[in-house]
Amino acid sequence: MSKMKSLIKILSVCGLVCFLLVSCAGGSEKAPDWILSPSTVYPDSDYVSAVGMGVSRQDAERDATAALTREIRQRVQAQVTAEESLVHGEMGWSQTNTLASSVDTTSDVEISGITIQEVYSVKHGKEMDYYALALIDRQQTGSYYKSKAQGNIDVINAKIVEAYKNPNTFSSAEILHEAAELAAETDLYLDILSVVNNKMRSIIVPDYKNAQAVAELERQMRAAVNVYIDVDQDVNGRLEAAFKAILKKYNVTTSLDKETASYTLVVNVSFTPFEMPDVANKYARYVLDAAMVESATGNTVFTFNENGREAHLTESEAIQRALRTTEQAINQKFNEQFGAFLNGEY
């Protein structure tokens, strides 16, 4: 497929050359050099350039802008995949990653600083063909992305410092989650900067390394949070097991010692049988109230509530149905709400 694309590109260029030679042979006007070789007029050391064409000026300008955008994206994609050793001595962890995540994000990113520098028209029979030159000024655009990246880096560093002022808490993990998302955005800015102005990129070295490193800090912080689960009126430990499974899914550690836990998940549950007049079925009402209480402050940081009723021919089976429905609520609704809480969306 890549060979076919290269062949098509070569043929297109050859066709363009022939067309311009034929078009200009009949007249005194010479096609500008930038159409076939932009770098001879706008040197690569100062600019990134691309030429587009169309049956109207607007079409040509759009084609040139799209071509230059593709050029930047392709260069970013070509260099993003790299192997780095992530080391953070103070946190005592090291990891080697293959960095390919940014490749997927470049396909939709808008490239700033693109301008249409030149437009040239050629009469083609009764029609006109237009050519446009799109440019990125390496110095100006480099300064823009450098400023964007550095501003983000300052915010990320501040968030990391803030998170470690109150370690091993959900709030600190949430702050690091925000920092990780901002770091991913910053990595993309730096990738673009390395293509546009690598000299500027070389002087920016984030203390936190990159987005993967911040995400690892978040994972470690979340894993350091200990939660003691205290379920009143549990049935054979089934509800505790359901809550524990959800916490494990989000890399939150459960503790066997309430005194040393960062939080206690206080759960009150009840299954109350009742009957309805002139109805053969037996009913069981279930009520579950859960609260995540921070040990250090006594503050409730997250709540979950669920209630309803189930019916069956016997009271015991109605209660069993109510228990199963409560477990399903934990597995689905609690799972969703707790995940939103961890991401700061609750």
C-alpha cells in the first residue's frame, strides 16, 4: 500500500511538472519556483511548507493547508514511537515503556500557525487552475507550542506537589489524574514542537518526564489508598465481596485493619419481608446505603444508595432475589458511580 501511495505521488508530481511546462510554454509568464520546489524560496531551516492545487483559489488553499497538516502529523507519527526508561528515584519506581500512544491522537489534532503565503493561477483551456503555498514559520509556531507546553508543565508540576502534600487519598489521586491528562496533551505539543522547531524542543525537559510517568504516579497513589469495608447485616460476606471486587478493579487496596485504613466504606443494608393484600406473592424490600468516610477527617467523600423490592412465592426466595439484585446494583451502578468519583466527575 505504501509503495502504491509513493507511486501515485511520483506520478502526480511528474504530471504537475509536465502540465506547468506545457502551460507556460505558450506564454511569457514563468511558473514560480515555489510550486515545484518550495524550499528553494522558503528554506526548510526556517519553514515547513506544502503546495496544494484546485479549480478555485479556495480549493487550492484548502488543499495546501491539508497537505501541510498531513506533513506535520506524519512527521510526528514517525518519531513518536520510542523506548524510554522512566525513572523517578524519590518515588522508588522504574519502568520501561514503548511510547506509541501519541500516534493515535495526532490524527485529529489541529496544527496551529499555518498561513497561505503564495497563490498562483494557470489558465487551462477555458478553465483556471490554482496553486497555493502553505507555510509554517518555525520560529513563530515554535514559540507558540513552546509557550503552550511550558504553561502546562508549570501546572502539572504544581499539581504533583499538591498531590503529595496529602498522600494516599482519593483527592490526591484525582489531582494526579488531572495532571496525567494534561501531561498527555503536553506530550503532543512537545511532539509537534520537535517537528517544527527541534532546537526549542530540546531545551524543554519536564521534571516529571512524560505523561506515562505521571499516569504511573497516579496508579501508585491510588494503590496506596487503603479502604476498610464495614457492611452491617451482610449475608455470608457476599456484599463485602462485591464491593471489594469493584475496588480491586480500580486498583484500590482493601485493608483488614480499620485503624490504619485511609478510608472506611460504611455500608448499611436491610432486607425486610412484607406482604400485600390479596396477592399470593411474598415481597422483600431492600435498602442499601454506603458512605466512603475519610479516616483522618471523618468527612464523607462519596455515597451510594440503592433500594427497591423483589417478589416470589416464598419469603425466603423473595429475600434471595433482593440480595441478588443488590449485588447487581453494586456490580453495575456502584461500579459506574465510583469510577466517575475517581475521575473527578462525581
